[in-house]
Amino acid sequence: MTGFIRHPLARLCCMPALVLSLVHPAAAACARDAMLVLDGSASMAEVGHDPAAPTRIIEARAALRLAMPQIAPLRRVGLLVYGPGGADACSGIDLRFGPVADAAEPVIAGAQALQPGGLTPIADSVLAAAQALDYRTRPGIVVLVTDGNETCGGRPCALGAALMTEARDLTVHVIGFRVNVDFFGWNTPEQESYGEGRTVAKCLADRTGGKYVSTDTVDELVAALRETLGCAVIGAGHRAAPVEPVTAHENAPAIADRGA
């Protein structure tokens, strides 16, 4: 009986991910890398009826400051933003970095530096995030935070179906944040299939088995980030940080383009 090991888990001392999946069957999902796709289109900086109220981008930054320190120790996360820059209003897709450990600081810094502009290339951005995860050969998660519709002619529903077929194990979650859907948008070919004020981006979640979460406040956005990007099995015992009021002192100038 040479080499016999009494405790069966002792064989797995050098395989922590496998041990984790045995101890917590649902925790295997926590090992999947994730990409956060953050809407940086012009409407994220748009000032509403109350000019003293914080813009969406200010509230999104606040939510990330609260959520990421709890998420980052449990999952490798990367960041992709879309909107500003690029040769035209639809080409500003910027892969800031792929999945890395302890990504709280770089994600927060990336959101803080983001100056919204341009339109909303949802389908192309999510595809770029999936490619950063090497989705055909590796399991992964994409979490999209958006305030509106595809406005660059992309087809999120078709993309979701393709990802479901081609990916090894990819889930796309969509967080709608104070969504402002233009049902008469001229470059949103699939929007007619979605009502009740929901963005057509919801189709990405529907087609890949993900969640669509509608949010209107910082508190709700924090909860949605924890639910989709975090790890509920391991992080369930972590106490949520209190949400501090957000003021509009960071507001960027008003953006007139409401179609972003």
C-alpha cells in the first residue's frame, strides 16, 4: 500500500481550483475569467431635467468603487469600454486590459478616466470582449453595463446566437442602467423585437443563458454588479459596503446627442 493517502483531498493539494469545485459544487463558475464592458457613449454624460443630478457616468463610477473591491479578489476581470475616440462615432471600442487578478484599482481608474462620447456599438464591443476571453477555447463571462440601444447597426440577437453555438462556455449578462431606448433609432435593426423600454442588448443575455438586470440607482447597480460579475457562492458571507450619496460635482458638460 505504498503511497496510500488517507484523506482523499490530500491528493489535490496542488490543485486549488479543483478542490474548490469539489467543496462548493457551484463555485466552479467563480474560476471563469470575466470581461466588464462599460458604456462610454455620449448619453452616459447627458444632463437630465435636473441639472444638479449626477450623470450616469458619475453614478457608474461610484458603483464600481463600491463593487469592485469585493469582486476582484474572487475573479480575474478585464475592462473594455466603448464610445469615445475612434475614427468615427462607432469605432471607439477600447480594450483597456484583459482579465487580471485583483483588478479593482485598474477597473476603477479606467472608469474614472472615461470621458463619454460617440455612439453605442454594443454587438461589436461584446464580440471584442469575448475574443479577449478566447471564447472558443476557454470558458468566460461578459458583463455589459449600458444605458441604451445598439446605435451602430450591430445585431446583438444574432451575435448572442452565434456565441451560444461557437463558444466553449460563455455567458453574457446585461445590466441596463437608467436605460433610455429610442424605438425610432435609425441604426438599431433588431430593436422592434423588444418592448417595455428594454434595450435590445437584453437579447445577448437571453441567447447565452445570462441575466438581464434593470437598474436605476447606484445601489441597484452595485447589487447587479455583485450578482453578475461577482461570485455568490464564496462571497455570500461578505457584508455589502454602504452606498454613499453621489453628487453632481463631477458632471461633465451637458451632451446634446440623446441618441448615443
